[in-house]
Amino acid sequence: MISVGSAYAQKSNAQSSVFFTTKAKDTVRINETFNEKDPTDSKNLQNRLKPIQANFKRINSMTNWTSVQKKNIEGESAEGGEATFYYTDKRLEKVIARHYGEMGQVLIEYYLLNGELSFVFGKEYRYNRPLFYDAKAMKENNDTEAFDLKKSKITMTRNYFEKGNIILINTTTRHETNISADYPAEQEKSITEDFKRLLKLAD
């Protein structure tokens, strides 16, 4: 199962027997954040969240990057993944990681402030059926549904960092209200380690 947290993609679906083609990856992709406002509203942490949210808004509205580098991610999920590194001058501003699986995919956006993690936004899609489960496969299996991206279960998780530590998690699913809580220390460690592995790809 792909899950937000450890490798955010959980080295997903190692048993998968269906593999993406390049065309399929390009066709079914979760949209990255652009010109969006962070909707999280926590009165207790309002002042501490303001600089994080302002940095998020600044970065995700940028269009002119000095450098954009793309790297393949190997071993994180059965169908692979990719990472994109965005720079202004020589400063890394954000990293976008995509992890693909037979039954879903995960997009993780890492935002940096003063060279440290500031905000990590995870968007997870769990498909209703495998990606290549078309109308023909549906009929052959006497099923009532074929793959439909619009029927995916979507979970979005926002992680707020301050001085290297997560101070808040906000999780939203399509049919549930927001859930805010202190983030477990082990998950903080997991996200940080995942990010460090990504940074090695940029070296």
C-alpha cells in the first residue's frame, strides 16, 4: 500500500505485476501545487505557521527557475518514480517526488526555507482499479468498474516544520474533515530521511 509517511510511497506494491509505460506515466499524473493558498488554520500555532505558509505561497507561485533537474528514483516503488529539483541561482527551493504503483501514486512536495525543510505536502491517490484495468478487463472479470482516476481515494497531508522539527500535521481526505495533531517523532524522522535520500540524487 502506498501511504504518506515512510518513503511517503512505502516502497509500494512490491508484488505488483503490472508496470507503467512512459506514456502511461505521462498520462496519469497528479497535478503539482501552483498558485494555491494553504488552507490550514490553527489558532494555537497561527504566528508560527505564518512564515511557513508565506514561503509556500512564494515558492509555488514561481515560474522562472534558474535550473530544473530531473532524476529517476529507483527502488522506492514497484513501478519506479522521479524527482524534480528546483533552483533559484544555486539555492534549492523545492523538490517534487513522484512514486508510482499499480494501485495508486503519491506526489510529495518538499519546500525549503533558509536551507531547511519548511513544509512537506503529500498527495496520495488510491485507484479504484489497477491503472490498465480497462473496459475489456472489466467485462472479462464480470466487474462493474474499470479504472477511473476520478474514483480514486485522495488523501492530502500537510506537514509543517520549524527548525527541523514537525510542529503540525493536517490530513484531509475526500470524504472526511481535517484532522490536525502533533506528528509522531518516528514519522518526522522518516520524512527527513526520505528527503536526505532524494538530495543524494541531486549531487
